[in-house]
Amino acid sequence: MSEQKGHKIMTTKETVLQILNQKMGETVSGEELARTIGVSRASIWKSVKALRDEGYNIGAKQNSGYVLSPSNVLSATIIGKYLNDKALEDQISIYPEVTSTNNVAKKYAAERGCSNPIERVFIADKQTAGRGRQGRSFYSPPGSGVYMSFLLCPRVGAYEAARFTTAASVAVCAAIEKAFGLKPDIKWVNDVFLNNKKICGILTEAVTDFETGGVESVIIGIGVNMFTGSFPKELRGVAGSLGTDEKKFDRNRLIAEIINCMTDLIEITDDKKILIKDYIDEYKKRSRVLGKTIKILNTGETAKAIDINKNGGLVVKTSDGVKTLQSGEISIRLK
């Protein structure tokens, strides 16, 4: 038995999860589930067993029914509960393991194209070859982080598309604040820090049409360390996570809030272009660089960060005067 949800056909198991999720923490009888869905009690029991096998925390109370408690399982159904735009649930793809979600998004775009402003969101429990900026690897163990990529079809020039990188860092900070009440900040260009340790990396990749100069697609990869236990030796001094309590830090909730905050920062025009709203003030509020003395690694210069311009460029004052550093051009280290 299945039911229609938009254009998606839901299985009995998916429908059971949806109902229990809507009544999170409340007991729902097997009889009520069977009657609502139009299946047998035995079918309900099989669906509940399958969901438990997948890792969902579903308790059973004798003569009362089933109750769903928060779990660490990635689920489009549970993510959908927190989405401002419920239609985006159908544009989520979740995988147990991938090389990287950016790779999956690029393959999807190459095989199927990119026609919608927000084409799809790809999420994985584990990445075997997660990547950061400048070719660095991103540690992505299973069950402990958020690894996701947006596939966007912005229909804009490269100049506008470049702003997605810094906008994404604002969205991640805002999402963490909304979901868990924490106050992360941003190291230019787009590394997110908490308690002086990096908890999130963002990698943006674009496919450009050389004939028109326009951007065919933009892929924004986001990796957040939620409750990573033991980092590799080379990362222990610099990498951090949101915390250790899996019950407190719900991955599905954070994913939903990142989607919400990203969509809050963009405007989709009548001709399906994606324009980024003014976010620089929010970026500045969260900057861990402004007003600090920095070292520009590729030149060895010492400078003071004095501003961030409307395009996300870092304005610095050096011994030679004031200049602007552009995204992707350099790396910086707080001195």
C-alpha cells in the first residue's frame, strides 16, 4: 500500500515514519496507523521493524502503541518537518556513503542537466573523499557530521555567482544559531569557527558556459562537524565540533535550517534567476577577522583587516596602503 505525496509515491514505511514524526514523542496506536494508511496491523509492524533496523528510535508501549524519539538517522521526512518550504523535501537525495556530495551533484548535473533555480540538495552520512578549498581533504566519518551540497541553476554571470561562497557561510552560522543557540563566527573567506576551532568548511564550484559567459550551475558543498569524536592527529589542534551530545545536536534539524537560511538569502526572479540578497552586514557581524592583524600567506605581508566590501572582498591596510583581497586569491592566518 502506498499514498500520493505531491508527485512522489510514499511506501507504507515512509508513511508510518511521516505520521510518527508529526507526532514526535507522542504515542500512536498500531490500530490508528493501520486505519489511517489503509493497511493491516501486520504491515504496520513490519514497517516499524524496518525503521528500527535503519536506526530510528521507535519505542512500543503495551496496549498503547508506538512512539518516535529523536535519532541520528538522516531522513528527508524528518528534514521536511523543519523546512519553511515543504516542497523542497522532494528535492532532497540522501546517500549512506559517497566520495563527496559535490561529486554526486556534478554527476547529476552532467547527466540530467540543471533547469530549476534550486535543482537538488544532496546529503550523505559519510564521504570517502570529502574536499575543501585548495584541494585539502575534509574528514567526513559516518554518523557524526552534516555533508551536503546544493545544486543551483542561477542563470547569472560569474560575478554574481561568486557571492554564493560568502553567503553560504552566513547561512551556516544563522542555521546553527537557530537550531542550537550557538554563536559561530567566520574566518574569511568562508570557514566557520566555534570556540576558536574550525567546525565547517564550504567549497563552491561553478560550471560556466564559455559562449555566453553565464554560469550553468553552482554547487555549494557544506561540511559541518556535529559531534565528531576523535579527529586524525593532524586535525586535532584546529578542528572542532558543535558538541558531543547526539540527542542535543540533531543533524536533520541543522540540515533543514541550512536549507531555510540559504533560501532566505536568495531571491528567485520571474525569469528564474537567483539573486543574492544583501548579506554583507550579517557577514561582518560574524567576522573573526575584522579589526585584527593578519598575515597574507602568499605574500608574507602583515596587514590589518579594516572592512569587507559588498562583494565579499577583504579590505586590508598594509605598509603600502589599502587594498582589497578577493575570494580564492589568498589564505590568511590570524597573527
